[in-house]
Amino acid sequence: SQTIHQWPATLVQPVGSPLSLECTVEGTSNPNLYWYRQAAGRGLQLLFYSVGIGQISSEVPQNLSASRPQDRQFILSSKKLLLSDSGFYLCAWSVDRGGYEQYFGPGTRLTVT
Amino acid sequence: AQKVTQAQTEISVVEKEDVTLDCVYETRDTTYYLFWYKQPPSGELVFLIRRNSFDEQNEISGRYSWNFQKSTSSFNFTITASQVVDSAVYFCALSEEGGNNRLAFGKGNQVVVIP
């Protein structure tokens, strides 16, 4: 069966510090991968998605970036965090065929101080 | 552009009551997919159901049921005989054909079941 992991679970970082959040998927090959942010108030915002190694599409301009160095690894990064980057970050995967659901990881709660 | 509207923000019900969550969507595609997810207090989104635009059959799974009506662009979700464990945020979402399964989410319904 497929599983998706995210770490760390929680993170407190000062403004201006770098960020690296990691997501890995097991039990599937060539998944589509997604990064979402959920700010206080519940709305889910798609940040990046990837359909293959090295292929990243950005949905919202911001000071975050994403990379996919391996088939089942998706990394969210920032060189300098802003207060507005605080939130709950969710990684998800889906099969690489259209019309299918996404499965979400446990999330990382990031607080920028 | 695709859009999903969940008008009710917070709904409180007493345990054992039924609760219906409304979801209205907009899309120009003739082929699209609708989803419901549950987000309990732990934060992880749990997939509940997927429906494609060609399948208007309603579905029941235990205490959960879904009513898909293309004529009104709605995909409503009912929890029958609610329980405290149903307390969560519920999201409706839409993806379009050829969209790499990208989801457009509604803002969610916070359901509070009072014992």
C-alpha cells in the first residue's frame, strides 16, 4: 500500500531563516506530487505541483520554491522566511492519470517568529 | 476557471441529528471530477469520495451519503445520525480533465457535533 511521509511535524523558525520541508511517498511510481499551504482560517492553497523528476509548476508567486530530486521525493524550500509563511503545509500525491484523488500527508505546522 | 463554493462556514448539530453540507461548483469542462475530504483536528486530509461528471448516481457509505446534481452544479454531502467523531472540517473539491489532478478546494465546512 502507498504511504506518504512529511517531516518535520512542527517547526518554529525566525524571520529571515531558511526552510526545507520534505515529503516522500512509498509504494507507487511516478506519482504527481503537490504542496499546499493552509493558513489560519482553513483555506487550502496549492503552491506547487510536479508530474515528474525536475518538473515543477508554481501556482502562486512567493518566496518559496520546490524541487523534486527523486521520483518520490518533493521538497519545499525558502531562502528567507517571512512572517506570512506561517501555516500548515500539506504534501499530497496522486497517480499520474487524470481524474483521480489526491492522498495527503500528515502535514508540517510552521510558525515563523 | 474552476471554482468551488461551500457557503456554510460552521455548522453545529446535536449528536444523532443529520447534517447536510452544500457544495456548488463552476467549471467550463464537460469532464470533471468532484471530491469530498475530511480534516479532523489532527490536520491530515482524509479522502472520502470521488465522482466523475458522467456519473450522477447518488452514493451511500455507512452514515455518509452524497447527492450529485449536474442541473444545479451541486455535490452535497449528508452525515446521518451524526457522532462526535464526525466533528471536523469538510472540504469539497473539483478537478478538471487534463489538469494533472490539481484540485480547487472550497473553503470548507466546520462541523461541530455536540454530545
